[in-house]
Amino acid sequence: MTIINPKSIAGVTSITTPSGSDNLFTVHTNNTTERIRINNDGDVIVGSGITVSPDGDIFATGVTTSTTFSGAISGTTGTFTGDVVFSGTGTNITFDQSADDFIFNDGAKVVVGTGQDLQIFHSSTQNFIRGRNTASPLYVDCCENLHIRHTDTDGSNEETMIKAVADGAVELYHNNTKKFETTTGGIEVFGSVVAENDGAGSGTSEIQLQPYGTDAYINCTASGNLYTRMGSSYDIRTRIDSSGNFYVNSGNVVIGTSGKGIDFSATGQANGMTSELLDDYEEGTWTPTSNVGSITTYSAHYVKIGKAVTAQAYIEFPSMSGSSGVQIAGFPYSAGGGDDIYSCAISSNANAGSQIQGQLSNVTLVLKAPNNGGFSVNTMSSKIIVFSIAYTTV
């Protein structure tokens, strides 16, 4: 080892040059402490804290202070003290040591994914979380509940906008008031539901479902018609026009409960009125029967409107005899307004048939022909009778 006289270097007591087995270059201070060493690998070692390798790597075990830095930072441990500014082309990223914040200026992005698939950034007055890969969905996972809220810039004035509850409801809010909620059976809306044309202006129509206290409304602002349509071809079933007229385009108006019908109570009433409810309509055929043997029935029909029944028959008897008259039964409804509340029109090919008299006794029509100035049944056979009778039922 060669010792060089370092008297021209203040504070340095010795410098050794490479020789012998250690092959080192060292510099010592007045207290004979080694300060600089160049080892056999070419590393420059300053004290015990800094090593500079021949390929340009710097290893420091203490605090590194610098106003600027250029190049890559690698390693798994280390501490920055103070703010760190990462300079880019026209943008900056800063680590604010006092607030423990990374600050990304306008346009600077947090980019995640090999193909820069996910980006988070602020541009001018807008904020973005952008998934660029159309084949990859964007998930927001949380452990329990997800709340999306509005706050002022100072963190005050919190208002809930969306709330998603694990194993529960998803809620939407307007001005911090809940307006929509999913339920196990579907959805629930708090307030009115409004469906409107795509654009505003003349001809715009709107439909509202509106709860109002103990009442509820279906509101329609259309100036034309309100339709109901069904089926895959949207066939029109009903229509309400602008005057309030109701039309049934296909199908029937069905009264599903006995005793209910169309109520005309809005109209004027006569003295003695007991009901203005039209609760029944029916039409069909019936089978006449008689006390004089089998009847040949050519036709027998009836119509019932409310309590009013009209029955017709075209029949032929094998014979008619006896003072009790011919009794015709089998009417579709019993009489309910008394025996005298009926009208009957009869024609026959019997003698003096135009004078045959009919009397209604509950559900039996008694026919009598004139005999010696009065009405009884004289003997007749194979006679045809056509009659129509109207009466009231229960």
C-alpha cells in the first residue's frame, strides 16, 4: 500500500492507493477516520451511508434532500420528507407531505390496467371515472352499504342521492328526500309517477299516477284520446276521448259482482223512485210445460232487463178442456210484483181465439176461452197458441 503525503489537502491525513491484496483507494481525515473508499468492484463509498455503483446506481441509507429529481426511483423501502413534485408535459403530480395528499392537476390521470383500461382524472370542470375497455365491466364493490352523497366543498350540507343496502333496497333521493325504493315484490315510488313525451312543446302529452291524501288520481294531459292497448300487436281495447266518452273497441263491459251494475242516480227521479241501478240483462230460451199433456214448442224466448221479464212462446196443445183453464208453466223467472203486474197478448186458431184470456198466477199462465158469455175452457184439440207476456220479477 502506498501512502501519499496529503499536506496540500487540508484536513486529510492520508490517501492510500490500490496495491497489495485489498486493492482499495481510501481517503482519511485528521482523526484517521475513513471518509471515501473505492472498492474492488468500482463502487464509490462515502462514509457508511452512500454508495455509488459504476453503473450509476446510488444507495443512500439516510435522508436525501433535493430541489429537483430526474430519473427512475426503484426499491421497496424509503421515506420522502417534504413535498414531492412529479413533472410531466404540461401537467404536474404533487405529493403534499403536510396533508398526506397526492395532488393531480387538471388532465393528470390515475391509469390502471395494462391497456390503460381504467382512468380516474379531472378535466377543467368535470370529473371522470372511465372504463375504456368495452369488454370489461366497471364494478363498485363494498362490504355492506353503498351511499352516494352530495357535500359542499367544505364537507358540509350532506345530502343522500343514492343508497344501496346489502340484501335490501336500492333507494333514489331527490333533494335528500327518498322518492324510489326497490322491494322484494317490485318497486315503491313516493310521490307522483310521470311519463312524458321525449320532447317539450305543442302536442306534448303527459300521464301521471298521483296519490293525494286518501285519494289517488290518474292524470292525462293529452288533448286527444287515452287508450289502453294489449297484446304483442298493441291492439286498442278501450278509449276515452277528450270529451270523456268511454269506448270499448273489443271485449265487453263485465259486471263481476251480483247486484252491481250501472247507476243512473245522477239523472232526475220520479216520485216513488226506489232504485236507479241497472244490475242485470239476460236473454235466452225457456221450456213451456202444461197441465193438459205434452206441448209441442216451436219457439220460446225471453229477455230480462233489470227486473222486467218478457217471455214469448209459439206452442201447440194436444187438447184444451175443463173449467180450470190451461196452465202454462216453466217461465224463466217467478213473478215478484203481484199477480196483477203483467201484460199478455195471445192469439190462437181456437174458436174465438182472439178472445182467449190469460191470467198470471206467480209463475203459471192460465189460459181460458169464452164459453156461454163467460171465460172457461171449452174443448179444443191440436190448437196453436202464440203469446207474449211481460211481468216483473223479484
